[in-house]
Amino acid sequence: MKENILSVEGLSYSYGKVEAVDNVSFNVEKGQIFSFLGPNGAGKTTIINVLTTLLQIQKGKVTISGFDLVKQQNSIRQSIGIVFQDQTLDMNLSVWETMEFHGRIYSIPKVVRRQRIDELLKVVELTDKKKALVKTLSGGMKRRLEIARGLLTRPTLLFLDEPTIGLDIYTRMNIWSYMKKVNKEGVTIFLTTPYMDEADQLSDTICIIDKGKIVTSGTSESLKNAIGQDMIYLETNNDEKTAIIIKDMAEVKTITKSSSKGLVVSLNEEGAHLIPRIIEKIKNAGIEVESVNLKKPSLDDVFIHFTGRGLKEENQDQTNMPIMHGMGQMHGARH
């Protein structure tokens, strides 16, 4: 049985009457890349702030590396690293000075500190920038510097709160490669992200959080497989009537309304041979089929299935509600 480096039981946190985190429980295994995937305002940052001792725990029990969050905060702080969502770099320091100052704060002996700084700047490819002022660095370089700084204390658990937010795709992919490299060197990573592709590319375990609650968790593959083998994207001139007509087909698992137009039909089996039957059934009811597309489930489909709306749309304050469920409704979160 694998060892849990982080254990959370019944964690809740409120800002006044607003409950930001609602009875959340989960475990992170040692050596994993564990991702919290959810829209803005889902509670991701609040949870990280509690776990990293920046917010006082209100309700629940948390242990990190065997240390109790309430009773052993100093030990926890010594065992973790943090890269915040918002930049916390001093723009008037050099790259080297940033690392040196952080090492001194944590009382890392000089010889060890200098060796680690050299190693980490090499890992994040900033050795040739060590004398440059932070304010002269690009956004991607600043992010890489923050990751290097977070690793300086040799944490057993590194918290990354939306580390690639606002970066271009090329820079994001570079950050991903550094994260994988760090993880292979033995650091467990706790990542929060609003990006489907980021969670998909990096994570050993994905935990989907929405409105302060965990709605499901698992590997990327298991989450996709759980909602159906294939997805049919279907547009007609009468979607509601179409949903009623096909909902009782044995092969149909769920039917949801698409984030743009039409229906998303989740199937219990491969869909290629079913499409002609579905089209015939719809046409026989006098409904015009405008378009049909078949694809494998994505993490966005998973998010829609459990929350009733797409993550991209939610981040843009748009909603997208399920209109009908067929057979094989998914169960709740696994903790």
C-alpha cells in the first residue's frame, strides 16, 4: 500500500456566511502529481492557503508528512514548498539575490545553499540570468524562478497554485517539463489548475472541485472511461424532442446540453455503428439532423457530466445545464 504524504478529512472553510470549502476529504500519495481541477472560485486557492498554514484551519483534520496541521505548523512549513498564484518576487533583486535571500530566511547553511542555488538555476535554465534583475525577466522566466525558489528548501511536497495562469502555450509546456523533472527527482506535487490540458498532461490523480465540494476523482483515463466509451455531438432542429426520443436506447448512458448548441450523448459502447440507428430514429420522428460528430470523452466532458457545465464556460461566467440522464448515472466522489 502506497504512503499518503497528505491526508485531508472533513475540511471546511467559510468567509463570513460564504462557505468556500465544504467538507472536503482526499489523500495525496507520496511521489504523485495530484491536481485540483476547477473553475475560478471553486475553493482551490482557499484549500492551498489552509494546507500551507496561510489560513487557520476552521474545521477538519489535516496531516502533511505525518505532521498535524494544528499542532505542528512549524514542522509542516519546513517540509513544504509553495509557488503562489500571484507573483511574490521582489522586482529589484537579481535572480541570484532572490534565491540567496530565500535560503537565508530558511537558515540553509551557506555551502549547501550556494550548491542548491547553482543546481536549481541550471534545472530551470536561468544560470545565464543569475545577475539579471527580476524586473527584466519574461513572465515565463519569473515563473521558473519562483519554482526554483520553492524547491530551494528541498520540500517533500510542493504546492503550485495555478502556476501557468496567463502564460502562453509554449511557456506553459516548458513549465510542465520542469514540473515533471522535479517530480521524477522525488518531490510530490500538489497542483491547482483551471486548465483541462494541464491536468490531463501532468496528473497521476485528478480531483474535480466545484463550489467548494469534490465531485469526483481518479486518473484521467478512469474519469473519461467512467462517463462512457464514446460521445456523440448531435445538432437537430428540435433538441429537446430528440433527447426524449433517444433517451431510452439501451446504449445511451447520459444526454446533456452542449455548451454551444445541440446535445452531447454519452454511450455505453463504441458509437460508430450506432450513429445510423440514432439518425434513423430521429428522422422517423420528423426531426431534421443538422450535424453529427463522434469522439472519445475528454476531461471537459467529465466536468460537464458532474457539474452540468463546461469548465471554460464556467471560467467565463457562463453556464450549461444537463437536461436529461439516461442509464448508468455516475456515482459521487471517491475519496
